[in-house]
Amino acid sequence: MKQVDCVIEARWIVPVVPSGAREHHALVVDGGRIEAIAPIEAARARYSPSRRFELARHALIPGLVNLHTHAAMTLLRGLADDLALMRWLKEYIWPVEMREASPEFVYDGTLLACAEMLRGGVTLFNDMYFFPEAAARAAVTAGMRAALGMIVVDFPSPYATDPLAYLTQGLALRDALRDQPLLSFCFAPHAPYSVNDKALSQVATYANELDLPVHIHLHETQDEITQGEARDGRRPLARLQELGLVGPNLLAVHAVHLTRAEIELLAAQGCHIAHCPSSNLKLASGMAPVARMLAAGLNVGLGTDGAASNNRLDMFGEMRQAALLGKAVADDPTALPAAQVLAMATLGGAKALALDAAIGSLEPAKAADMVAVDFGRPELTPCYDPISHLVYAAGRQDVSHVWVGGELLLEDGVLTRPELRAAAARAAHWQARIRPSPSA
């Protein structure tokens, strides 16, 4: 018998590729990668694991990919709710960030976000925030994968003084950490309304040279488009196209307000969409035409946005929200079926970050990033279709085990790394700084 690191025996394995669920199968892990998927009895006859997990009530799925986050903003959760986007940003969020953003703030906030996301089955997050070196340190401490945004904005911040300084620091960080296996990098110009033409052109040049994704908020609100037309004489997407940013590296976040022609353009150019349904609803940004995007051939993944505008980093919630909203917007109950939504939350996100050769589905030779979901509670019984249950009935509270690269980071609902278990304690310090009590 072949010695391997572990074997996970599950009631169902949902690999995403191929589609469907395999009942009473085992997944074999060795050296941080998936060795095989086989019927339980066949796996027992062939492999001798150092550890065996018998998950008789569970569905085993690929790790979820949170395709758009501002992870450190967990420390701003609930700070300024029920406001329009630009007022929320200009009057509340940006002033606090300019005052409080620091490597310590970003590390503490990101580590807290990692704890929340891992407890909800997220194994990779795509981040856009200041001090990405601190976010990188937090992700590595957590044992979690992160795609780090090399942020660019026009205005100075505690992190950098101008667009060139943002780019220079981001590229230096990428050079320093490019061999860290848990980390990858994106360019992250904040939005067309916050980054000038020269800086966007520089991003386009670097992205093409380095073949890196460009992670940018785009067409989030109708007001953004109206102001862009008044300022630039064209819609923001048309401006990005003229500047050379519309291509296979483009990851457009939100993309709520797209015409049919714009959807066809993005699809023809091989672009990607990060759909954030809960944030779009909370900020009343609108409801994206996701079924139309998918029909055109666009790759769509799911994101939570930051905890300040959601207010949860809950990808199970986003799956359910995306499925229900997609049907309502399309006026079609067959739009966005459960299997398609699960693929969006896993392989779709991995593909948008050019990581789909390594993660996003449970296939031999891919990294062993896996999530076990316990279907044993009364509210998940009976189960006729585990994929339907994952999207429409299960929640992050049902996640029992999480592995990243074969390392067990959540066991029976408990985080295994002590740094993650202690992450919440630092939130009280930041709450006191950001909003002192009346007696302070």
C-alpha cells in the first residue's frame, strides 16, 4: 500500500470538475496535493494514510475563492451603514483610513478577516488595500492564500504619496515575495474616478509585461458613469479600453451597469467579473445582469467586498444571493443554477486570478485546498441534491474542516493556528481608537 499524508472519506465529493457529486468517495492527499479521488473501499485497499478523516455526513468541495475584498476593513465593520457609496467613502471611510491606516492596522484587520473567512470555507482572497506587505504577513501567518493588490490611487495616503510611489512600492513587494507559495499579485488601481490616465496607462504597460491581473472597481454605480461621461466625454469602460486595459488581465469588480455592447466587448476580450451581490444591494448600487454575462461567455467569480460594506465575509451568503438575484434579474428561474454558482465561487475566481491550473477544483495534481460541509443538522435534512444544498440551504456555520495546501486549518469548527484564534482580541483596541466611547 502506498503511504500518503491523509485520506478524507466523505458522503459526497463535489469536485466542480467534472461536474456533479460523487457519493461515498475518498480524496487522497500527499505532499500538499491531491493524489486521487476514488470510491472509499478502493482507496482503503490502495493507500495507507498518516491520518484518515471519516466524514459520513459531509460534502467535500474545493476551497472558496473570495474574488474581491478589502480585508483590513473588518476593523471598520458597521462604522457607517445605510449611506450612498460616495458619501460613505468621502465622509466616513476615507477620512478614517487616512488617520488610522498603518501596517499594524492592516495586519490586525487582515488576520481577523482570515479567521472569519477560513471559518466560512474561504481558502483564497483577492485583496485591495493599503500596506499590502502587512496583508501578506497576515495571510502567511494564517496559512491562507492571498492575491495581493498593488494598489494605485491619485491621492496621498499614509502608505504612499502619489501613483508612481504606489506602483513602485507594490512592485518592490512583489519582487520580494514572488516565491512565497501562498501569495500571488495583482495590479489594483482603485477605480477610473480615482486614478488618472497616466497612472492607468502605466498599469496597463506593467500588466502586459508581467502578465498580471488588473483588479479595478468598474461601473459600480450609475452616478460613477454619469460623472465619468461629464468629465471624460465617454463611459469609464470606454476610457479603460483607450488606455489599453481591456483584455484578458482585466478583472472588473461590481460591473453592475453594463450595456449589451459592453458585455460583448468584455467577453470578446477575455475579461473577468467579480460579482459582489450583497455589497451591491447594501449600497443600492444596482443588480448586475449576471445571466447575460455568463451567456456571453464572460468568466464571473464571486466576492464579498469589504466588511464595511457587506458586512460579512460570507461566501455561502454570496452564493445564495447571487443565485436568487440572478434569477430575478433575468426573469428566469432556470438562470444561475446551483452548480454554476458553486463553480463561480471556486473555479471562476481561480480563473480570474490565473490560478486555475493549481486551485479551484478537486482534481489530481492540484493543491489540496478543500472544505468539508456538515449536512448533519436538522435544517439540512433530508438531502436529495448536495450541490443544491450547498447554495440554497447550507451556511458558513456548517463548515467543519478547511485545508489549504493539505494543511488542516479548521478542524471540527475550531481554527488550528493560535494566532487566528487570538485575532479578535485586537479589534477592541482599534474600536477604541476609531470611535472612542463617550466617556473617553
